[in-house]
Amino acid sequence: MFKTSRIPILTLIAITFAYFMWTMTYNEETWLKSAGIYGIQLFAAAISFIWLFKAYNRQTDRYRNFWLLLSLGMLCSLSGSFITLLIQVSQKVIAPPASASFFWVLSYLFLLAALVYKAKEIGAVFSNKTYLFNIVIYMITAIGISYYFLIGPLLFIPETSSLISIFAIGYQVADLGILFFSIMLYYHIQFQNGKRVLLFLIAGLILQLIADSLLAYLSITGKFQTGNAVEFMWIVALLLIGFTGFYEDGGETVEYKKSDSLFKKKEYFLPYASIIVLIILVFYSYQWNFNALSISLLTTFLMVLGRQLIIIIKNNELMDELKHLAYHDPLTGLANRFSFIEDIQMTLKQNANTRVALLLIDLDRFKVVNDTLGHHIGDLILVETAARLRQVANANSHIYRLGGDEFVVILAEASEASAAESAKMILDSFQKSFSVMAYEIDLTPSIGISLFPEHGTTKEDLLKNADAAMYLSKERGKNEFTFYNAELNSYMKRKMEMENHLKKAIDKNQFSLVYQPKVNFLTNKIVGMEALLRWEHPEYGLVSPAEFIPIAEETGQIEAIGKWVLETACKQNKSWQNQGFPPLSVSVNVSVLQFQNGKFLKTVKSVLEESKLDAQFLELEITESIMQNIRESKDILTHLKALGVKISIDDFGTGYSSLHILSKLPIDTIKIDKSFIDELDQLDRSPIIKAIIDLSLNLNLSIVAEGIETENQLAFLQESGCMIGQGYLFSKPLKTNEFEQLIKINGLKSFEKQHSL
């Protein structure tokens, strides 16, 4: 099938064939050969005018003037060729009339005006003085050569009318102006991501200048003949200028590229090449007469020039290195945040009609590795992470390290299915442990995915939404990917609202504690209680701890909330003791972030002193995750133990316990996680439960089972040696006054569910 885009090339081929066939056929008939050449030139100018005028009609108001001036210039060239052809056919003469020269010079002026108009858009380019300096060098060289070889001799050609001399000189002066602005235009399009179509215009103008210069030189030397290369070059130049209009799509000027891409060696060599050409021509003008001084001058100049070029090459290499450092992460070698910002804008512009996927990747528990094993180990993991991401990358993906343990992948021409497939490949690549020095480390990624344009049309929106999806992946248990959606937007909105309200919850007395009893299975007596936090919001009602505790940890508010819980529980327990109730130990859950805070030990001491509660009646429940920073954790636990505070490992069996480390920690109690108790009625998990109980007994630790809800669960625990537990089988968590009623009797008649409480 014929492609419209091939029309200009086929036209050029056809005109070239017609030109050479005509000149060879009528080589001996000068007048006829000349008439045919101007006829072909007329056709080339006409079709180029049509293309340029169509481009003018496609433009917006802002860009129409440039194309109008080009069209007028081509129309004048067409008029000059038409007048010449008309005179030649009617009078059978070869030389073009003065009226034709007038239109041709006028066409040059219109072309020059078009370039001057275009120069208004080039102001930003010439903030770079290097390029302006280069252009000045080109122009000085061109003016000197033109005047010496062309303009000067034209002034003294004998038997030439003054009008013809003026036109001949006008060509050269206009050519110099066109050369200047053509070079400016060339630099201009180097800064653009599109508009390469203007290279046709520049090529056409330069070819026209070369043809004019050759014509002037051949005319001066008396060697010009009809049908030589000069006339063919004019025809090709007209067509190239017309190509500019044909391939112009009517779109607006695109944004500028990074100027760094312009620092190429050819930009530095061209000015020096101009100087060398000028030196050669100077010696030529002196008929190659050398003496000792001229030889010394030339040798010294070339040595200085060579040294300057070496310095420029080294500086260019240094600039390339600095550019690489500016746009790449020095640790992993991946492109950095600056590259991402520029590339995502370009990708969105180039894929305006297709989808683009953004995959935001964050390593789970990476901070723990940094804190426990050191940043040098963390850096090696980041390097290996970059290598794994490269292995799963494809031709449409680009990988960046934004900072820390956060990476992002741009997928061009993506779909939801291809984005999901890429995310799965990334997750699979992390199934293998990281072998770093003497350590085997298991790390997983959490991935959030946003799609253009559904989830945002700007880089800010896409990155924000991918970040929200990534955090949801973490909250769902990590090691998975999540697409952003409208529900997630509602979720993030509620999360932000929760965060804002959480800051004021303590001051507004919205928090309260409920207490769940711990029961001795043999005596049916209450032997302790666990204080549980509740948030009663006036607008949202009762907010689940599973929702607001992670927000409190993420925003750092957990420290203030945790301190309030500790103070309230200790004061309430002391109040009950002062009222004569049996002394019970109160268990308070402690967040890992709260525990690792350097002020935690001081906080516990001050709370005990203020509440006057004996330390033996306070039990702190911590999770197994403290073992990830065992040195610091053991130090804190040892000081708490010295105070008399009891320590319990909560949710045992679900975290990161090491039996070797567990035996060395100063703890008192192990709590069997509710998930193990729940499965007793569904699966045979008895070996695991028995192993935990046997381990605890061998380490002389107390055992507490949480979440007991059925008689079968209770019976199994008793048979296995666990004698203390809590759960809905005995009592739900109770408000302060309800718990007072329960501890007044200090016992339970049976293990029936206490729905009446």
C-alpha cells in the first residue's frame, strides 16, 4: 500500500531523473536546455509553495507568521522562475532578466525574515554564551571568504551593469544573513524534542547558499555553463525547503530538552575547523609564500590550538562524568530522582494516547537491617536489589532509585495485565535470600501501581497514588502489589482524617481502657488483667485499634498514646488496690517503636513513681520483633527486670523468635498467639502448641493462652500443661466499672461465657 509520507522522496527522485534526462537529451541545444531547467525549477518551486502554504493553514495563530513568510519567499522564487521561463520561451534568450532577479532577491529577503521571526523563540538558547561565540566565529569566517572571493570581485567585473552587480551582491549579503540565522535555528532545534523537520529547511537553505556562492565564483572566473551542478542544487534546495512544510504536523513547539545533550565534541571542533580553513585561505591569498616568521607563527598557532583541543576534550569528558553523577545514583548506578522527574514528563508526553504504569517499590523491614547489621550491609542489599530489578526489566521499562530503599519503575505502553506481570516478576526475584558477607537475609518488596491516565495525568498524582497503593500493600501483610483505585482514595482520605483526629484524641478524652481478665484454669480465679485501648470518636464511633494503632505508629503519635495507656492503667490498678481489691498484675501492650525510643525506660520509671504502683504489678507485653535489635532490646529488658517489672512476649510464634536468643532474654511469660488457638478446632495444630508449652516450661517461663473461645480449646490447653488464659470463653474486655464488679467476687463459678457481664 502506498504511503503518503513517501511523496516528497518520490518527487525528488522524479525531478532528479527529469533534470538529468533533459540536460543529457538537449545538451547541445543551450537555449532549450536552459528553458527545460527553469521549467523543472518552476515545478519544484510550485509544489514546495503548495506544501508550505498548507503548513501555514494548519498552524495556530501563534505560529502562522513563520510559515506565511516561508510561503511568500517560495512564491517569489516561483515568480522569478516563471518570468525567466516566459522570457526564454518568448524571446529565446538564456540570461534571466533583471525582473526575475528582483523576485529572487525578494524571496531571499522573505526567507531571511522568516528566520528572524523564528529567532524570537530562540532567546533561551543564547543564554549560553559558548554557542553565540561559535556562531560569531562562523560568521567572521564566512564574511571574510565571501568578501575576498565573491563580493569584492563582483564589484570590479567589467562590462557589467550596476543593477546586475547590485543584485549579485544582494544575493551574497542575503546569503550571509540567512547563514547566520540558519546556524541559530540549528542550535535552536537541538534543544527541542521534536521539530526535527526544520532540519529540511536548514539543509535547503545551506544548499542554496552553496549554489549561490558557486555561481558567483564561476561567473567571476567565466566558467559558468548552463546545466551544471549549480542549477541542480537550486532545484534540490527548493524541494528541501518544501519538505519542511509537507512533514510539519501543525503541532505546537515542544518543550526544550536538557541542554546537557548539546555538549558534543563536534560543537567544539567546528569553530577551530573554521579558523584552520581561514588560515589556509590566507596563505593561499599570499600565493603560499612562506618565510621563517610565517612558519613559526603557523607552528606556534597549531600547537596552541592542539593544546586547546586537548583541554576541551578533557573538559568534555569531565562534563559527561558530572552529568552522569547528576542523573544517576552513585551506589546502584540506576537513574536517580532527577532523571525520574525529567523522564516521566517526557514519557507521559510521548505516550499521551497510551497507558503508562508507575511501579513504586519499597523494601519491607529494610530499616531493621540497617539498624542491626549496619549501613554497609544495607548498601550491599540495595546494590543487589538494583541488579535484580535490572534482570526482570524489559525494553519498555526504566528503573530509578528515588532514595533510601525506594525504587520506581516506569512502564511505557503498558496495560494493567503487563503491569501486574512485571510486579509478579519483581516479587518472584526476591524469593531468593540475599547472601551478603556472612549473612543470609530475607527481604521482600511491597509494590504500589498507578496507571496513566486513569490514576493521574501528572507525575505528582501518579507518584502520590502509587505511594498510597504501596502502603496498602504493606498493611495487607507486605510482599505483594496493589493497584491504586477509587476505594483506596477513600481509604487514604479516611486515614488522613484519622491522623488529624488522633492528634487531639488525648486532649479531648476520647481514649479509654477496657480490661480483660486472665484466669487460672485450676482455681477459676482471676490472676491478672490486660489493659486494652479503645477510641470512641464522636463522629466515627468506636474506631478499631487495628485501624488507628498503625496510623499512630506511622506518624510517631504512638509514643504519646502509649505513655497515656501506661499512666492510666497503672493509676487504675493502684486505685483498685487502694480500694481493697485483690492485687492483680496489669498487662500493657508496648509498641516496638515505643519500646525502642530512648526515653522508654525513663517513662516507665516516672509512671511507676507517679502512680505509686509497685513494679511487680506491672507487666509489659512486647512482640517478638524486638529481637531484630537484640543488643539494645536486651539492655532495656534487663533494666526493666531490675525495676521489678514483668516482661511478656506477646503473639509468640508469629514473628522472628530465635530459641537461642529467647533463652538469654530476661522475660517472665510467653503468650500463645490467638491464631494458634483458633486453629485447634479446625486443624491438628497440637504439635505446635505442645512444642511452645514444652519450650516455655523448660525455660521456666509462665504460659498464657489468649483468645480462648471454646471448651475444646480449653481442654486441650489444660491437657498440654497451660494453666492460664484469657478469651471470650471467660469474659470479653470490660469497662472499668464492669471489671470492678467482676473482681469483687475475684473468681468465676464455671467456664460459662459471661454474657451478662
